[in-house]
Amino acid sequence: MHIGIYNPYVDSMSGGERYSLALASHWSRTHEVDVFWKDPTVLAKAQERLHVDLGKVHVAPNVFYDGNFFKKLLGSSQYDLIFFLSDGSVPTSLARHNILHFQVPFPSVFVGPWKLSRYDAIVCNSVFTKTNLDPALQGKAIVIYPPVTTRVPASTKKGKIILTVGRFHPTKKQDVLIEAFKKMTPGWKLICIGGLLPADRTYFELLQKTSDGYPIDLVANGSFDTLQSYYKKATIYWHAAGFGQVDPKLQEHFGISTVEAMAYGCIPVVYNGGGLIEIIQENKNGFLWNTPNELLAKTREIVSNSQLAKKIIVQCIERSHDFDETNFFVAFDGLLTQITT
């Protein structure tokens, strides 16, 4: 089959982009796969940053970028199937089959009956996203969790390191974690690692200023190997996305980095909201917090109770396997067979 992948944010190369590019990589083993984009070097950059094998994937002209209706129709008609990641809109497509994917729970999606009828399936990345999506689309939507590489070597060299992973952006709430960490038990270090886009430079500089003088490292646009090394060394994983937010679009829609950290035996202490509550079972494979004071209290409990920590580590590694990338590939292969036969 000739398959197209369209993700309007592919150059940001965060967790959401790994979803569509991991699918492109997987299907490229048995199909001809193109990614629609204007920069032909994007796949090489993504392969290095996201550690996804894109050697058999090609870049095709981005006919969905300039808004030319006839280019979209002509370009899409050349494909047997196109996978679209939605930015809140629904592209027009004449591909034989189409899949519409939502990473964000848009409460209102404007789409007419004919355009919607062109889509064989709607896929969400979590129950949270599906539940908060436009009610007109919920009935047709299914959930396929993001792919995570969870079969990783056990780490025995854990240190007094708290790790948080996520794009440097106000919605990820690194500022909340930094302020909480300033009250943390002495002897610990906080590592904040994530992608940094030019538009978010002001926020990053604010984080640098507020963390100055504390054992806090900010690592922007680090390599996959760098990220992996921190997962191996960190004992505790913090996450604050969604804190103080009411709008579902600004919550954590799943939590890929949380699952990655769990796979490496990092004990998750994450905000009690969004898709994170689909991952964590309180006091079994991690902890959920509602206020920064709760975050600190639960972190201190882990630090002071080695038996509890050991129990949680075993359970969080086991839980991470429920989101392994093999489950993702099996689910999409099944969907592909279902809609094309």
C-alpha cells in the first residue's frame, strides 16, 4: 500500500510526533510510506532526536500546508491510506482510506458530513482525550495508547536525582517543580530535560533565572542518549503538566515520558489529572499529587522508606509494559486490516 502521514507539528519532535513517526517507521517495513513536509531534512533530524528508524520513509511535498484545495485533492488521491494528526481541523482527503488522530481533546471540531464520511477511523491517544473530544466524534473514536519502548536494561546505579521530562513550555509547569524543589530535602538534584523551540526561549530564560544557585540542571534539546542516561540515573520522576489548568487542552493528554521513566525504574510522582491517571495506580506503581505540598510530602515518603520504594519500582516497571510499542503496532495493524478489507 501507498501510505501518507500528515502531522502539522512534526518539526517540534516531541512525544506526539513520536506517535505518528513510530507508525510511519513500522508501516514502512511492509508498505511505501511518505511523510508530508516542506523540509526534506526533517526525517533525519527526527531519527536522531526521537530514536525512530525512518530509513525507509520518504518526505513528500506538503500539499496540506498552503491551503490550496485542489492540490489537497490531487495529492491525497495518490494514496491508499493517509493518517492525519489533527490540529483541531479535519483535512479534505481523496485517499481511498483515511485515519484521523487526536492528541488533543478539542471540544468543538467543525466538519461536515461528507468530509467526515471520508474517514474510516478516529483514533485518540488516551481515554482522557476521547472523553473530552467533540461529542459528535466520540462515538466513532477508539483509543490506541502511544508507543513506548519499555523493554530496557535494568538500572542499578540510581542516584539522588529527580527527573522531569517535557518540552520547555508554560503548560509543562517546570516553574512549579523548580519552586517545589527549593524546599526539597538537601542532597538531591533536579534535572529538567526537554525540547526548546525559539518561541519558548523567554520561558526557558525565566527558569534559568529562578533555578540559579540551586542544584538544578536545565537540559534543552538533549540527544536521545542524554535522555536515556538520565532515566538510568534518576530515582524519582516528577511531572506537573495540567496543574492549575481547567481547560482539557492544557492538561497532560497521556504522559509518554512518565511511562518511559517507569520503564527505567524511576518512581513517578505526577499531577493527578489528564491522562496520567490512566497510567498511575496510587501507592501501587506510583503517586498522584494535587498540590505542590503533596508532591513534596509523597516524595519525602519515598526517600525515607526504602522498602516502599523497592516495592513501587518493581510495580512501575511492570506497569510500563502495558504501554509497550509492540501493543501499539499490533493495534494499528489490526485497524489497517479492518478498514482495508
